[in-house]
Amino acid sequence: RGVILAMCLTDAAHYFNVCSLFSYAGIMSAELDWVDDRDRAGYVAGMLQSANTFGRMLSSALWGLVALRYGFRVVLLSASASIFVGSLCFGVTTSLPLAMLVRFTFAGVLNGWASVMSPMAARVAGDHRQLEVIGIIFASGGCVQLLGPALGGWTYGLVQRFPALVPNLVGASVALGGVLACCMLLPPLQYRDSEVAPTSPRGAPSTSSPTKEQTLAKARSKQEADMDEYRSGRRTAALLAVFAMRFVQGLCNFSIFEAAPLWMISSVELGGLAMTETQVGSLLSRSAVWNIGFFAFAIPRGSAALGLRGFAVALGVGAAVSCCALPFCRSIVAANFVQMLAVSMSIAEGSMTLVFTNNLVPPEGALWSTVLQSWWTRSARRSAP
């Protein structure tokens, strides 16, 4: 439980750092004179989010190496600590180049959480219960999606000289909780269990626990069979399909998380809804409330009824239809409903791809496959702006 709590707090810090900016990025760009007005804030606001994701693209492979060599604890501790420092720095930044540099470095390059979350869930819970752990972690992210945009919109501008200071102090507090949880609750968890058979105090093989030895031998045999099938190329087509899903999901995430808030604050003359940062934050928070229930009830029941593949197809179709319908909404209520469906289905589809990856790729390649897929998803999100 302590390991899962540490993972949830790290995920919460990561999501707050990302989601709290959605409600005020465009308005902040205009008020700090980075752009002429809100209607022209789209490019700068998009690049603020692009900076951290581009940084994670560059460092994903490095954090994979760190996880393999030193274990998951180092990666989680670095992610929470970097988000803590980055939140403090971004809160007192009024220069656009410096703001981009802070996001790129502390929320991007030094944040390896997204690269290790999926294989770490499989390592902690095993193949049969990994979806439960991923669901719990995503639920914690959903809670932050509930609070992050609302707190970001409600607390933005409370300090006139540094308008983004207060929301980033909240984010730094969440990240500090993640640092403390990693230090106190997270053991030095390695990527793989040791494959050395248990030994007696004298160094001879132990004969007191044959069941454990048989279990270890069976697990090793299964891993070898999976690796042989993986190397034979019989799973290549399925893995390429998962890569394609992650790329399309990256485009979908850009539209609902980054483009949609900019459309919401745009003037009515340009087809927007002319919403304030508080209204945007409240809308995104209502979507997050729906997400919590969706992940708690719809995912386990839907995957049981339709199977993992059928449920993933249904989620993908639903997310695509919702994204296409969102720009045609002319009221806040309609936009909230459609955006709510798009967010929940897109995030749920993302959690399904993590399970597919862990099931398709043996432990020796799962981490690198996850790293490559994360890079692929971020390349889609960064090419969209």
C-alpha cells in the first residue's frame, strides 16, 4: 500500500503541474504581455505545455536506463523533487524564455514518471492485477484533474506581481508530499526480482521452501517462452497497433486538454465561448468528477463485458466522436458534456494501451517499449501545436 501511495502522490504532482496550467495559460500570456490579447494566446500557451513534454521526450530513454540500473525509487524521487523545484520557479517567473526553460527542465527533462509508471505497476501488482493498480493511479490523477484546473483558475492572480505564484505553491505542496512518500514508504524497488534461488545460511540451496522454488522456476519458464515469442516477431503487428493507438491518443489529448481551453477563452467573434479562467477551471473540474466515477465503475465493467480489445475499440470511437463534436458546441453546458466524454474515454484508452504493452512484451523489453510509446505520444502532442 505504501508503494501505491507513493505512486499516486507522484502521479498527482505530475498531473497538477500539467492540468492547473490549462485554466490560465492563455490569460497569463496576455496579462504578462507575451501576446497582444487572448485571441492570439494560442501559440504561446501551447508552447508552454510543449516545453515540458519536449523535455520528457529527450530524457525518456535516460530514465529507462536509471530504472533498470538503480530501481524505480530513484526515478520517482527525482520526478517529485523536480516538480517541486519547478513549481516554485515557475510561480515567480514573468519572462517567457525563462518560463519555457523552467517547464522544459524541471517538468520535462528531470521528470521520468511517465516512462516508468506502467512497468512499475506491472512489477508491483503482477500481470493479473496491474489494471487495478493503473486504475487507482489514474483515479488519483482524476482527483487532481478535479482540483487542479479549479484551483489554478480560482487562485490565479491573487498575487498581482506574480499571478501564477499561488497555484504553483499548491502544486509544490503536492510534489513535496510525493518526495516524503518516496523517502518514507517506497523501498528500493528493482525493475525485476532476483532470479537467484533462495539459499540457506550456510550457502547451500534451501530445501525448506520447495513451493517458492517451483513458483520461481515456473515464472522463469513463462518469461523465457514470452521472450521467444516476442523475438520471433509474432507480436510485432499487435505492438505496432498499440504504437498507433498511442500516437492518435496524443493528438486527441492535445485537442481536449490544450486546444479546448484556448477555444473556450476565445471571443465569440472567433467562435469561442469567451469564458474566464474561473469558468474554465470549473468546467474542467466537473469533467474530472465524471472521470472518477468512470474509472471506478465503467472501466472494470466495460472491460469485463467487452474484453480488453473490444472495450478499447469502443473507447477510441467514443473519444474520436466527442473530439469532433466539441468545436460545434455553442453553450457552456454542451461543451462541458462533450468535453467530459472525450476526456474520460481518451484517458481510459490510454490506460488500456499500458496494459496491452505489459501483456505483449516480456519484462526485458516492456520498459523500453513503454519509453518509446511515451515518446511517440508526446511527439503527436508536440506536433499538433
